Amino acid sequence: MIIRGSGSGYVVVKWTTAIVTALFLLDAAKGAHHRDTGMVATWLVGAALFAVMFIKTVTVRVVLSGDEILYGGLFRRTRALRLDQVGAARGVARPAHRGMAHYLVIEPLDRQTPPMRIRTDLFSHVDVQKMRGFLGDKLRRR
């Protein structure tokens, strides 16, 4: 089962980055029309940065396959853990720019392996429940 971004955080980030990218490109076109090459370069760099943020957001996905969970995207190395490699999983909320960022942190049994942090704000509540259900008894509840 492939779970792609679909939550309210995903929608806000996706449309905000798409609109800001378009505005940067329009300003670059306006600068090109007025032959202001310095501003064109600045607007194109801004557009490129927001385009990268847009692509990073729309390519995020979680794959639940058999007894394995995979998390990755275009600019993110895909991490994979089997259920027998998972020591514990928990939900974490951290302060972010405007409010809180929510993560599902999956801790492997091997202490040398870094934990897998899935940004749950980018997924719908139903999809997050599927991930939590997949982890089953590994999930710590408070």
C-alpha cells in the first residue's frame, strides 16, 4: 500500500509553494521585459528554491509492504524497516515556525541505526491511522 501526502498541512504547503513559485516566475518575466538582468536572476533563484520545496512536498510517500515500512521522496533517501527491526514507535510534536510539527518516530532495535521520522502533518488522519495500525503493538501510547 502506497500512502501519499494528502493532509491539510500537505495541501497548504503544496499550494503555497506552487503559488509563490508562479509569482517569482511572473516577476522574473516582468524583469526580463524591462531588461533588468539582476532582478531576473534573483527571481529565478527564488522560483527554483520554491520549486524544490514544492517537488519535495508532492513526492513524499510511505509504503507499507508486507512486514516492511518504507519512507522517502525525491530528495529524501528512502528508509526501510521491517517490523521485526522496530523496537518502538511514538508520536512526537515539536515547535515549528507557526505552531507544531507532528512526527511518527520509529526507533529501530539496533541502537546504531538512526530513528525514522515521518512528518505526519503531510498525511491525512486516516493515513496516519493506517501507519499506526501497521506498527500495532510497537506503538507506545500515552
